[in-house]
Amino acid sequence: MADLPAPPQRGSRTGAPRRRASGSGVEIREHKLFAPPARPGAIVRHALLERVLALGAPRVVIVQASLGGGKSTFLQQAMDTCRARRWATGWLTLDEDDDDPHRFEVHFAALVARLAEQAGAAVAGGAARVAADKMLDWTLGQLARIATPAALCLDDVQCLHNPVILRFLRDLLRALPPRCRVFIGSRSLPDIGLSSLLVAEQAMVLRTEDLRFSAAESAAFLGAEGGRAQADADADGIDAETAAAIHRRTEGWPAGLQLFRLSMARPGMARALDELHALREREPLALAGYLSENVLSMQPPEMQDFLQKTALLRRLSGPLCDEVAGGADGTARLRQLEQSGLFLEALQGSPGWYRYHSLFASFLAERLTREDPDQASAVHRRAAHWHARHGTPEEAMFHAVEAREFALAMEILDGWAPRLITSAELVTVVDWFDRLPPHEIVQREGLAIKIAWALVFLRRAAGPHPLLAHLARSGAEDGRDGKAGDSGDSGDSGDGGAGAGAAGHSPVVVLAMAAMFGGDLRGAARLADVPAVQEPAPDRFVAFERGAAANLLAFRAMAQWQEEDIRRLLVLADSHNERAQAAFSQGYTLALRCLLQVIRARPLEATGAPPYPPGLRPRLERGMAAAALGAVRIWASYEADQLDAAEALAAQFEQDITCAAVPEFVALSMVAIARLHQLRGRPARASDTLDTLERIGFESRWSVVREMVAWERLRMAAAAGDATLVDKLLRQAPGQEAPPDGSWLSVTELLSGPVLGRIRLALYQRHFSQAAGLLEAAQAMAPARPLLSLKLSVLQAQLLHYQGQPRQAGRLLLQARETARAGGCLRALLDEGAEVASLLAPPPEPAAVAAALPAAFPAAGLAAGLADPFPAGGAGNGELSQREREILRLLCSGASNREMSQQLYLSENTVKFHLKNLYLKLGVKNRAQAILRVRPPGPSGPSGPSGPSGPSGR
């Protein structure tokens, strides 16, 4: 159904419901998915169409033209031509509302689903399930399934400014399948990587000059059907000389020619043509105003009044026009205008709805606003009330703000905001907030709280944001006890209608979130720890708030390591999230569950995607919910030594993670990414990642993050043996030497920080007494965190070895090895390098296998020491080929499939083939197991770990 309500019958207060994308919370506006209808008398641009659709033409076509330049008409003709050639086609018209990533993704997914359905490759479940996977991968996958040529058109891309959306388009255009074309219409050149596409001859740009009519096209246009009928009304008609004069004056500008054609029926048009000379120096828009005036003057007075008032509407229907123009014949007038070709077009997919051509509407709207501003405000006011009554808050907000009816606008936003926030359409909330007077917003505390949620999660509240400061002051002055999210009625009508807001809403939870996102988890938990969190919520938005509060308290319980409290609070969060149907807070709950597994020293259980609640999967794999979950999975994959998985997740989520709000999630994932780059021989990228994290920590005032970065730089310098850099960094190291507090330990300490960092530093400097004291203090912390205990055991084994106690060191390390293998915590040992590897003392490897492994890779020996002997009857499927040995060498060095293909000059598919055979011969299922299976060969020599002698040969 249409996004706008079907024009209701007289007396009806509501129209037909709009279609909402299942699982997304976003309504799909159907008319945006249809190209504008072909205009009567339009000239088909054969030469341009051949240019953009010829064999070998670039796959990306940008049509950049000013208002009235004919870009949409040309794009519509291009799509018609593609359909005539039996191509699958899809169209999406964008507007300002689509600059919210969540809303854009839903409509773009609907576009791709329509395209796939045309080609007979329908998406399972339709567009409702489109966002269930990473958007770029899903889009490319759907396009790759289409066997026929396909063309997508995005019109009015100048409305997009959000860097997340532009980055998606940039990545999409770079990776387009060969059979796919993308047409983009925009008034300005979008920031989507055009330079590189143009250099690679993968894109073409058509500008205003390219769209101008030739003299022959202008003559044909002025004499076309419709134009001829109007010209015949003039006794003099129009001859070739006059047509040439019009072409010269308009310079082939399509909108100017259309206005001339509409003006031909005006008596005395010949005199108007004589005025062309006087207009010669005018700009095109000035000429458009002159010609629009001519067209308007041809209409009866009542139609002129109708056009003037309704031109302020972005969408038109008969009942809406009756409301704003004060008549009862709006539907008939719109049909009359459509039939006359007077710059009005029907919105396909939205029966009974229309829109004016932007150029004509702009002229009329500016004229009314200039000549009668009170009337213009009255039109906007009536339109705002009409849309508010009929459940279209986007349009209601637009007209209310234009009318400066801020009280009405705030009432509408108060009712709409709960749905926007729980579906993560935060950019939309903040965009409207920026257009409203702050001094009036603070008088409506319920609305102020909802806006504060958007500001906090978008990290717009770093530092003393005035709105947050006001809420904190008002709460303190009122002396409220902070009944979290107890609003009574927070506008949970579900339709985003006006008048749904309520007073008495407590700011305690959003203030707690602001404190946590500001790096103060202790203070945040004190605010959020109120009895109301333990009670069922009265409505969906309050349930969302209480779910967020339960998440926060569970995170505090992780810092205190109170496992039963963590379990209970996560169950409570699940309950609130289910009531709220809030993917936003549910994503953080799932992230905390994964985090819990890592702390328990079971990271392998957290590397995969967790089970999703019914109906929420599409919304949990996009935006901030996905970024939070992705951040924890990156750390889990790193700890499990699943480096390929970690790198894939980093490629998918790293940009989103840098914009995420929870300091610990950002820090854990980005430090893991930095270590990944270091392991794979990319030290510059590792340093850049830490630089980015340090900048984020500085800008967001996250002291715990900046401290973590400082200790990680120290660790990397010590691992590289750079004593000079270690000394320099030591002088900059933050924090005082103090015994760790077992009752409160940031989760970041389990990866990098002063607890592990000072012990590693003491071992590096051979200050063994200091290291022993630090280890004793850390191991005395209660309660003990399993992952931290494992890492401390490895460091304790190193210390015992240095103190001349190799047997005790070996026993302790073997115990640590078993713990690491049980939960997949391989990096707990691998990260400590060659010293730990030497403690396990694996047998020396024969020359053949040693040559197949990297000589300078300290973890290879450690991996061998971690592995068990092959079980009886283990893999014995033949000797490793030379190529497989090369693959094994690169595998142990941490190379990705792509890096292997580049170094060995093989395709990635060939690399995968060799890996499959290698795994089969080694009797393993993945990369980590392959590394752990590397053992010295039997007496037969160079056959390697799966040689004919097998394990029995040892």
C-alpha cells in the first residue's frame, strides 16, 4: 500500500494504512519505487540513450542537472528503454527523509527485491527479509543471481549526505556485477567515489549541457502533440523561425521549452515572443519565473488560487487540497491539471496522490510566500493538522515547522519519536530536533528525554550537551528518586500520531546511558539501579528504556563479576526488549551475552552470530545494534585465533564501530583489529587503528580508552624489542601503580591495560621481583575472571621459567594449554610469543617441515606445542604436495585467502581448493586446527604431518 493514506471519504478521519517493512519498523513509501510516468509530448532522447546504453558503455551513469534540466525525464526514458530490451529495472526516488541510514536501507532493500522479482529471482519472504544480512553483500548477492541485464535508478541523490549511506553507495558501485547498470540522478555530484570510477572508465557523467535539446529536438518538442493543440489556438501558430528563436533563447533548456509550449495558448503570445530580446540576459530560473507567470495567467482565477495554495504541498490529494484551499473539488481539479499536462504527475503506487514538478512548484510557492506570507503559513498549518490526523508524521512535521507552529511540531514529534528511537531511526529524530527551538523543547520533558536518547546514541552528547545538562538539573531540582522510565503514558499508540506524548517521564535512564557512554560506568549504574527496572513496563517505550537499563546493570555486574546477577539481568533485559520490540536495545543484550562467553574463557562460543529473537533479525543486523554485536564478535574471534573471521567482521563493521557509543566495545574491537594487522604484517595499519581509537577516546573524553591505547602501544613496542620506544612510552603511560580492585575491573583489562600491561613490562625489563608482586596481587583478585586467570597463568609460567623453575613452569603452562583448548582461547598463549612457545619444548622439526613453516613465526612452535598427537587412525590421506606446503607455510603466518592468492599467483577459489585438501589430509576442519595439528613427521621424512608413516611412526 502507499505510504500516504488513500484519499479518505468525506467525514473519514483515517486513510488506508501504509505498508511497513516487516521487522524493520519503517514504513515503505510505495510511490518512491515507481518512475514518473512518461510526459505527453516528451521527446525521446535517442542519441543520449544510445550513448549510455551502448555495448561497452560504463556501468554507472550520473545525470547531474539543475532544477528543470530534464534529468528525471531522461532517466525515465532510460528505464523504459531498458525494459523494452527485456532488462530487469528498479527505481527509487529519494528525499530528505532518506538521509537516515535505517530508512534508506529499508527502501533500497525494497528496490533490490523488486528488481530480483522481475528477473524471476524473488527474495525469500520478499523485501521483509532483505536486511537480514549485511546490506552490501546481500545486494551484490541478489544482483549476481539475476541472469538478465539489470538497471537500477536512484533519483534525487542530492538529498543524501550521511557518510554511512554514501560509503555504501561508493562500495556498491565499485563492486557492481558485469550485467548491472546503475543510473543516478542528482542536482549536484554526490560523494560516492566518482573520481576513481571515471579514471577507470567505469562511470559516465551527463551534465546540464548534455541534456539540452538540439535545435531539431526543440522544434519537434514545440510542435509535438499537445504543444500543437495549444499552438493552434493562436491564429499565428508557430513557424520554424520562431521555434529557432525560442531554442536560442532557452538554449535548449527542457523546462524553459515546456513553459513556452504551455504559454502558446495565451492570446498575444507573439508579443511575448517579441519580449525575448529584453530577457536575453536573464538567468534560466528568472526566465522560468517569467514563463511560469505566463502559464499561471492563462488559468481562471479560481484555478490560479488553487495552484498558488497547493504548490506548498510536497504531495497532493483531493481531500488534502480541499483542506488547505478551502474548496470541495480538489480531486476534480487535480485530474484536470494532470490531463492538461500542467506540471502535475500522479504518484504510481499511491492512487489519488500527485506532485507538482519541482520547478513550477518552487515558483508558485516562492511567489505566495513573498506576496502573502500569512496565507502561506495558514496553508502549512492546515496541511500539518491534516497530516497529523491522518497518521503521516513526516509530512505533518514538515508543514508544522514551515508554519512555525512549533507547539504542534513538538506534539507530533513526541508521539512519533518512540517508534523512531526503538527502530534506530535516530538521525531523523535529531534532524527534526535541530529545526525546533531548544527553549521550547525543554518545557516538554517527555520529548526532551526522547531526543536525548538519540543524541546519546549518536554521540552528539559528548561533553556537557545543553539538553542533557537541563535534564540533569531538572531531575536534581525536583528531587525525584528516579523511577526509571515510569511515564504512565509515553505515547505508545504505535502510529506516530500527534498528541501521544506525556508528562512526568523520568530522565534517569537516558542520563545513566549518557554517563556510561561518557566512560563513567559506575556513575551510570548508580543512576539506573532503581526498583522500576525490575517491574513490567506499562508501554513499549518504557519497556525500551528499562531494557536499556537492565543492559547497563548487567554490564556493571560484569565489571564486578557477579555471574548470577549478570544472568538475571540479561533475562530481564530480554523480557523488556521483547515487550518493546526494540532491536536497538536487543542488539546490546546479545552483545553482552557474547561478551560474557569471552570473559568465561569460551570465545569460540561467541564468534558466530547468536540466535536472534523472532522477528527482530532484520533489524539486528544493521546500524548500532549490529555494530555493538560485531565489536564483541571481533574480539571473540581474535581471542579464538579465528583471524579470517575477525578480519571479515572488521571489514564489515569497523566504520560503524568507530561511531558506536559504548567505550569498552569500541576499544576491545579496535585493539583486536590493530593486533590483527600486526600479526598479518601490516604494522602501519595497526598504528593507524590505534591512532583512530586514541582520537575517538580524546574527542569523547574516554579516559579508559586512552589508557588502554597507551598500554597497547607499550606492548607492541616491547614485543618488537624496541627498548628506546618502550622508555619513551613509559614516560607517557597514564595511571598510578595501585593494586587492582577485584570488586571492579573494566572488561578492557582482559585484553590490554595496566593489570596485564605492568606484568608484561616487568617481565620485559627482567624485574622479576616486581613481576611476582604484580602477579600475586592480580591473582588475589576476587572473584576471578576466567579469561584473565588464564592469561595470568601464562605470565606466571614465564616468570617461573625466568626464575629457574622450568618444571613448575611447564606444568603450569600445560594446565593453561588445556584450559585454552577447552574454550578456544588460543591467543592467550599465542600473544606471549616465542618465550612461551619455548617452554612447551616441542621436538625439533625435520628440515622438510621446518622449511614449510615460517622461520620467524614464533607462534608456529607454540601451536605445535599446543596440539595433541594425532589420535589413532587419524588423518593419513597422503603426502602434502609442494603447493600444499606453501599454503601451510602461509597459513601459519596468518595470511588470508586473498593474501595467499596474491603471493602464490593463484585465484582465491584455487586457494580454497588446496585448503580443503590440506584440511582433509590433516584431519581438521579450520585454520586454527590446522596450525595446531602441525607436528614433526615420522621417520619416513618429508611427508609431513600426514605422511604415510602417520603418528605411529613417532
